[in-house]
Amino acid sequence: MAKADKKADLAGPGIGSYDELEKVLPNDYEPLLNAKDRMKALFAVKGYIEENLCKELNLFMVQVPLIVDVRSGVNDSLDRDGSRSPIQFHISNDYDKNPIDAQVVQAATKWKRPALKEFGCEVGEGICTDMKAVRKDYFLDHDHSCYVDQWDWEKVITEKERTLEYLTDTVKKIWKVIYGAGEFAKENFPQLKTDKYPDIPEELTFIHAEDILAKYPDMPRKQRETAIIQEYPAVFIYGIGWTLDDGYPHEMRAADYDDWITETVSADGRPVHGLNGDILVWNPVTKRRHELTSMGIRVTKDTLVKQLEITGQMDFLKLPYHQAIMNDEIPLSIGGGIGQSRTYMYLLRTAHLGEVSVTVWPDILKEMSAKRNIHCLE
């Protein structure tokens, strides 16, 4: 595999091709629920997940910003290379005497950690949000949208809990909720009970990014994920952001939220890195890998500096969010974002995000989808 191919595969979804997408859209799709029942099922699942996620992780629901002040530094840059920039606009407030330069959030990742302090969270307690965001630089296909909705959550932890074991236990609790939501949906909407698709796996397989690379050394990241997810239909991949043995990280990660530098020990005793990871599933409707959640134990002031040094972003330390970490003004935490529409798509067996969310799609995508009996909500 050429190095250029691996490098091009690092930063998020990347730019695709509608000619290629037309080849992979399902041709035999029949929605299990009509539009009305799908919305009823969606909001039933939404309620189930919010209630049980809060119960399993000891969280409570809070309000979350749609826009933030540019000066705060709390907007999520999503990756290290700046390829996905937020929407920014000027608020001329008071005839430009007291203006604000604002950004639409791309995710609430960095906002949540100071929010733990603002809402008075104790150790073992956290917050959950019904977050809406816009990511304008995505290539729009049937499982990537400019409109993003997530259950963005964050929880206060201690220094002793900054371990792979604590991360793993948290991931298992999240998967228990997602699996339970699928069973709940089938009980309440029997149309979802079908032999056409395999059941959602009850257990996750945990594997480190290093191990996936060792198994498929010549494949770029997306191909490696597709290969492993066909072997294990629901996985949690540890260690995303650290440079692997081939000289590339599994995927780019921003340097100022997840801790991807801390050395840990694999199940068989090898040194590996990273206290973060992603849940990926095999979607039998689209026959593609889907990422449902990205999460991790957050940086300390020491790991923040080390990661910013690696990424050449030391100037970030001047920003209020980063200063709060450096001055021990906000708590140690673990957190993540669970994609709502992607999860609905998986649990309700739809072929397109546009069947479970209302947003903009290019005409070319809507037309090729409609030819396959896939109809986006308008």
C-alpha cells in the first residue's frame, strides 16, 4: 500500500465520489417502518437511550451551546490538520460597539469539561447533552451529514481511574444501553423483527489499533476497519491518535481532549498507547462499517502539553480552555459523543441518514437514493 494512500485516509470521512457511492448503495432495500412509525420509534429509542445512559453512567441532562465565542477556544477542531473548520460569523451587537465573533459548534467536546465544574459535578457524576452541530466540510453520503446530533456526555473521574480498565468498563455500559435500545425498539415495533438482517450483537469485541494494523499491515485505516468489523460485527478500537508501527496514527485526533499518548499495557502484556477509542459496527443494511461513538479519558495538563508539542499547536495553551486545564481549574474527566442519527439508522435498519434526520442533501444523492427506494425526509 502506497504511503500516500495511508496518509490520505487519516482525517475523518475524507472526500468520496458519487460514482463510487452509487455502486455501494443497497439495491434491494425495503424500509421496515414507514415514515410515521419510524419517527415514533426514533423518539421512543431516544428516550430510552437518554434515560438509561444517565442511569448507567450517573449523568443528568443539561443544556448545551449551538454557538460559542471564538475566543473561548472550546469549539471542537475534530482533527489536527484543520481540514474541517467551523462556520464563523460576526454579531455586530450594539452597532459594533460590543460585537462578538461566534462559531457554530462542530461538537461540544471541550465545552463539557468546564461545564462539569459549572454544574457542580462531584467525582463519579456527569452530564449528558442533546447536542446539535454543523460540520460543513463533510462529503455528504448516506452515512455522513453536515447536520450532526449527538449525546455528548462527560463525567468527573479521579487520577486512579485514568486506566484502560475504567475506559473498558464505561464502554461496556454504553454498549449495554445501545443493545438494550435495539431490543426495546423491536418489542415496541414488531416490524423490526426480521430474518433479513442479523441481530445486533450483545457483546463488543475490544481490540487495539496496533493489533488491527498487525493483522492488516498493508491496508489503510478505513479498509482495516472494514475488514475487522466483518469478522467481529461490533468492536471497540483502543488507541486512536498515537503513531502506530507503520508511522501513521490509526486516525487523526485533536490534541486537546482525548489522551492518546499515555502508555498502557495490552491484554498480552505489550506496551501500547492511548486511553481512548471508537465503537464501530457492521451495518447489514448498508453493508458498511459505521462509527457510533468516539470517546476517551481526557488529557491532564502534562499529557496536553506533550500532545500539543507533537502536533505543533503549543499556541493553543494561551486559550481559556487550555489555561483551565493547566491551572487545575476543571476536573479530570472521561467523555464522548454518541451519534444519534447514526445510532437510529443502525437500530431502525435504515439505509440513509436522511431517513432519520432532516437536513440538506445534494440532488445527485437524493436522486440515486430514490431510484433504490431510499427516500430522504425533506
